[in-house]
Amino acid sequence: MPKSRPETDTHRLAFDIWWTSGRKVGAVREKMGVPQTTVFRWMDSYAWHERADRLDNEARKALEKKQIVAKSRLLEEQAKAGELLRLQGLKMIDDENFNFRDERNAITAIEKGIAIERKALGITDDAYADVTGDNNNMHDINETALLAAIKRMRRNAEWEKEDAEDERA
């Protein structure tokens, strides 16, 4: 039915009550003290259902945008946490007081850090394999290679220490 009169502030308030109450006619009737037939006439005259559908869609879109931003922020934080964990594991290995009994903790930190970082960044096993050339299970680092690297780093550090002592002598 076409609009009979221009919509007033009273009509807009009634619509807001109706829409925010989940489209309940009784809420308008109770809060505004108007008969139910009046509410139904306003609903038809001012196309409340169409307007409410449009507002519901806009609200959904706005919520989706907020969810995307929130998820993006969360994934960035997860990627940073994974990077920090990975770097902490590498720092443990690089520490001159590194004790090889702690190697499992360092390796675990690196493995978990890489897994968290990759997942947050959306890097699949296949994509990781394409980049690294490693077709093994991408959730695990080759522990033997990592231990060998740790031992090389330790040996190099010991040699550097010996060289420094020789230079002082």
C-alpha cells in the first residue's frame, strides 16, 4: 500500500521499537500505547518489513566486516607469537650457555613456532614444500639436521673462544 502521509518522528520511533524488539508488534503497542491495528497500518504504510530487511542486511555486512578485521588481527597476533616462539628456540640454541640436555625444548619451540606461524599465515604443507623443496611432513623439522646445526654452531663457538684465548696468550 502506498504511503498515505509522510512518515513522522512518531512513526520512526515506532519502527525502531518494532525492529529492535525483533519485529514484535506488541512491543510497539505497549511502549507507545497505540492499538495493534494502528501498528499494522504503519507497517504497511511505511514499508517496515522492507526497511527492516534492508537494515538487517546492512547490520550483517557491518558485522562481517568487523569479524574480518578481528580475525585478521588475531591471525597477525598468532603469526607474531609463532615467530617469537621460533626465535626463542633459536636464541636458546645460540646461547653460549646452551646445554644440550635442553635441545629438545629448543627444537620443540622452533617446531611449534613454525607451525603456529605457518597456520596463522595460511601457508599449507604443499606451499611450504614448494618453497623449501622439502616434501616431508611439514609439521616437523628434520630433528637430525637441526641437531647437527646446533653442534656445528657450538663447535664454531668453541673454536672462536679458543682463537680468542690464543690471541690473548
